[in-house]
Amino acid sequence: MDTSVSANTKTLKVALLGAGNVGSQVARILLTDASALAARTGARLELVGIAVRNVDAPREVEIPRELFTTDASALIRKADIVIELMGGLEPARTLILEAIEHGATVVTGNKALLAVDGPTLYEKADAAGVQLSYEAAVAGAIPILRPITDSLAGDKITRVMGIVNGTTNFILDAMDSTGAEFADALAEATRLGYAEADPTADVEGHDAAAKGAILASLAFHTRFALEDVHCEGITGVSAGDIAAAKEAGYVIKLLAIAEKISVPTGGQNNDDGGTFTTGVSVRVHPTLIPREHPLGAVRGAYNAVFVEAESAGELMFYGRGAGGSPTASAVMGDVVSAARRLVLGGPGRSDSTIEVLPVLGIDAVKTRYYIGMDAADQPGVLSKISALFAENGVSIETMRQTVHRERDASENGSAASAELRIVTHRASEAALAATVEAINGLDIINSVTSVLRVEGV
Ligand code: NAP
């Protein structure tokens, strides 16, 4: 006997917008796990309709045809909970605003919309006293937003570092394990369905930046927009960079990093013992991390978020970053949480934005760097380069040299070039930029082949 649903059990009407990869799996869970969901929430979750473009399109799961409609607005007006899984900016934005106006709780996985218009939506939801949840928008199945906003609410987060884009992790991992160049690894990712036909948002880091802005906003109780995120993609990462990183014990990952830092109020290079400004740096860039770091072990298209908090210390959240079923799990977590609140009553819980910390640009960040360069193989090269680093206040941790005798050999057969790879101690962006500029001006340098940041040491 099903004891979870009695005659007195409240019914909550659920409207689903979209029945694609994720929406169809959410419909499956709502239709097949109804009693378990009722037991967990204390309410019957009744799927009242599913808005799609084409009601006759084939679906991945069996869903009664009468649930489908093309009239999303009419569906929203019937609902207590609206789940938006259409994707894209419009009509998703208008429909979410309609749901908020109607007083419905909203659950979405639409990272693209939140990146562009999140602040407007959060404010409208706050003003209307309704809950807007979006666990699925960051790192697919991984429960990361609720741990940050609820479980760690009594702690102080100092840093969040995430592999939050499966496509780029797949590409970098393939380059690391096979020695392939970026273009070949991207072609393989496309062939296997890990990369979209237009991979720009992934490989240029825009998708990771959207998620970085969300993670930073929740971790540091301040609203950050997409334009606050310093963003560099992985298109410039070469097989040579990957091989050099590997040889030095590192792996290259595209990381979204959000951290609270204090800088001298007059700027990073004005460390005169005066006042300090505390702010948040949010950045996405290819990063060398030690192979033994927990993020170094994240393979293929998996995602992971590494959180550092004052009392909890280091935490790592790992799992599938995409896929219909995994993402539906995150959506349903938000739905169950919303249903429980609706059963108990009380206003929607909005994200805390009590701190209003300033955004600190990449210039405020001090980190370690990896620099690869192609130099003439002449006596005194290493000492000239070391002297330039010292003059610019950047201290070298390790320097490796590989001589290429076969390349550019002169007539008498002597070697002509040497590959140098340097890892520095922590330095400011400005000091590093000045060092690289000075190195580029040396006649013994053929080219600076890469400059990458190093984290997790
Ligand atoms: P999808 O497979 O493209 O499905 C989109 C659904 O929305 C389809 O059912 C489509 O209807 C419907 N739809 C689109 N435009 C519509 C319109 N103008 N009017 C009515 N219906 C419309 O998308 P998805 O992969 O499920 O992703 C959904 C959302 O979840 C996106 O915001 C995405 O970023 C997010 N997300 C996805 C994943 C993932 O792994 N897929 C992971 C994390 C987050 P038809 O079926 O009739 O065409």
C-alpha cells in the first residue's frame, strides 16, 4: 500500500518547459517516481503539462501525448512550480518572468540565460518573494550550489576552483594522454559528441566563465556578472605545452577560479604597508596544476569543483557535468527542495548578496607562472635570462633546458636552438608581463612560446 499519499496530501502542480535531453528525463522521474517524491516532499507533484515546439516530435522516454502543449504561457498560469529546460535566451527569459509574476517557484538549468540576465531574474524573484533555483546550471549532476549556499553557510569560503566544462576537459585530457594537438583532439571530441558543431563557447572559455560568475556570486555573497570574469580559452594550448607540463609533473586544465584576495589599495606593486582592499578575482584560464592535486585526476568529460573554506578546509565535488539523466538529477533536487518549502510555507530563500565585494581584475592576482621559450643555444643564455627575471622581481623556481641539435643546425652541425621552460614563484601579473616583454627584446630569444599560470601548489 502506498502510504506516502493520503486524501489530505497537498498537490503541487508542476509545469515543464522543454522535453529535450534534460526535460524528457525530468518528465520520466516525475511520472515514474511519483510516490517516492510524495514521500520525500509531503506533496503530490502533478505534472500538468510540457511545453515544446513540436508536440509530435519523438521523445527519448514514453510520455502521454496529452501532456504536450505549444502554449507555454497558459501552462505557466496553472503551475506552482515551473521547470524551464528549453535553453537559449528567448522565450526562456520571458517565460521565467511570467512564472515569477504568477508567483510560481522557478527551477532552471539555463546557464546561458543566467550569464546574460541573471541579475534581473534574481531581483525580480526576490521582489516577488519567489524562489529561483538553478543547481543544474553549474557542473551538471554535481550538487555544488546548495553545498555552497546551505552546507557551508556557516563557514567562510576563501577559494573555489572548478573544472566546469566537460568539453574542454575532454580535449585537454586527450591531448595529455595521446600527445595530440588541440585541433585533432577537438575533432575527436566533435566526432564522439562531446563538442558541439560550433565549439566556441566551450573552447574560448565563455561557458566556464558563466559558471565561474555563478560560483563566485554564491561563494562570496556578491553578484558577479559575466563581464567581471577574466576569460582565456584553450585554443592556444599546444601539444608542446602539455608535454612540457607533464615532464615537470603538471597537467593543464581549464579552471574557473574565484578567490578572495587582499591587495594594497594603491595596486599590487604598491606594497608599502598601507591600507588593503579585499575583493574577489574571478577568472577562467588554462592552468598548470600538479598531477597529484585532486583536480589533476579529473579525466575525460567529468567535472569537479574544489572548495577551500576557513573551517572546513579543502572539499572536492566530482561527477558528471552534463547529460540528460545526470542533469535531471540536479533539477529534481531543486524541485524537491522547492516542494518541501511550499508544503511548509514561508517565503522563497534568495541568494545572499550581503557583502558587495569589489571585483579585482587579473592585475591584482599573484600566482606562479610557467613560461616556455625558444632560445639560441649559446653560452651565457641562461644567465642573461635569469638576470632579467631578477631585475623584474620575479623569482625562478625551476628552469629546464632541452637542446635541439637536429633543428636549425648550421653548416658545421652545431646546435642552434634550445627550449627553455621556467616555473616561477608567486609574482604579480604586471611583473610577469614586464619580464616577458624584456625577454622578447633579447636577441638570443627566438620566441616566447607560452605563458601559463600555475595553481594548486
Ligand atoms: P534540448 O535537448 O535542446 O531541448 C530543448 C527543449 O525545449 C525541446 O524539447 C524543445 O522543444 C523545447 N523548446 C526549445 N525552444 C522552444 C520554444 N521556443 N518553444 C517551446 N519549446 C521550446 O536542450 P537540453 O540539452 O535538454 O538543455 C535544456 C537546458 O538545460 C539548457 O538551458 C541547457 O543549457 C541546460 N543544461 C543542459 C545540460 C545537458 O547535458 N544537456 C547540462 C546542464 C544544463 P522540441 O522538442 O519540440 O524541439
